[in-house]
Amino acid sequence: MGGYHPRMLIVADFDGTITEVEPLTYLAARFAPKLYASWEDQLHSGEASLRDVFVSGFSEVTVSAAELVGTAVREVPIRAGFRELIDHARGHGDRLVVLSAGFRQIIEPMLAHGGVGDVELIANEMVVDAGGMRASFRELPTCPVCGEPCKRGDIERLRAEGTPGEHVVLIGDGYSDRCAAEIVDTVFARDPLCGYLDESGVPYVRYDDFAPVVVHLRAIG
Ligand SMILES: [Mg+2]
Ligand SMILES: [Zn+2]
């Protein structure tokens, strides 16, 4: 018996990529509106990292974790075609990984509710204890390129786990996908990632749902 040799590594962001809107942003607007109003400027000015935002975010949320997760499950839909992408990857022998800067405790119930819970997931943890909710981030080295513990290191590690010369695909939409988009073979992007990639000269394929992504992947081989 030979080992498992994936033919392609497909890495998909979760918030705003697999979901139609960003659940963390949606939840913040709903349950921490003042914080929400301050996020975008802080991120664009570089004064805050995504970690800073998430860490401060939970302290501002006034509802229970169960209500937070339940709201995301009920109100944030999974983007059309993700089931087909999972089935395509499985049938093709590809490794499909959901790589999120968000939280497993929110993501897993959303995937399960959308009928797409059977996918590999790498995410951070939302710890709920007597002190309330807090973020527990995975141990990641600080990226030498962007200065944050970003997805680039994850992709390099996942690539090293695969076969040499494996075709690596990133599907993303936002801030957390910028740095990783520079090192993969094919990028599928939605706004606002498209704008960043245009400025950076990184080629990409625009997508609105996953059906054209599957068609494009089939064409790659
Ligand atoms: Mg995203
Ligand atoms: Zn980076």
C-alpha cells in the first residue's frame, strides 16, 4: 500500500469566503457596535492587528457564547457550491483545508448547519469559562514578511506535508489572506482582497460562488 499523495492542496479562508458575509464582523456589528465602528480604521492604519481586534472584541460582547454561535449559525449562510468543492476535492484526491483566523467554536457549528461539516479545519479557539469568552490563538511564528502570525507560515507547513511540486490554491477575500496569496500557485479572490492583489500585481481569478472555482480547478487538472 502506498501513502496518500494529494494532487493539489486547496486552502480556503472561512469568514467571507465560505460564508456570504463575515460572521465575526456581523456578530460585532450586532453585539459590539462601538467596537465594530472602530475596527476598519484601526486595521487599515496598521495600528491594530487582527489579534488585537479579536482580543478586544470578546471583552465588548455582552451576549453568551451560545447566543453568539446560534446567531451566526442561523443568520450567516454558507456560500453556494462549497459542498461541490468538497466533493470535487475528495473525488480528485486533493487536500482541502479550511484555514481561518477565526474561531473553531463558531465555525464548526456553521459548517455542520450548512451540510459541509466534513472538511479539515485549522482555526483558533474561543475559550468560554467563568471569566466569559476569550480568544486562544494557535502558536504561530511571526511572519518575516508582514510582521504578523499570518497564514503564510501555515501554507508553507501544509505544502511541506504534501508531495514536492504540489499545486497550491488559495481561496480568500480579506486581510488575513493577503500575505499567503503571494506564495501560492493559484489565487481565487473576492473583494476586498482583489483590490489588494491588483495593487500588488498578484494574479488571481475572481469568484462569486464555488461553482466556477470547481470548473477552474478541473481545468488545471
Ligand atoms: Mg475572510
Ligand atoms: Zn505574513
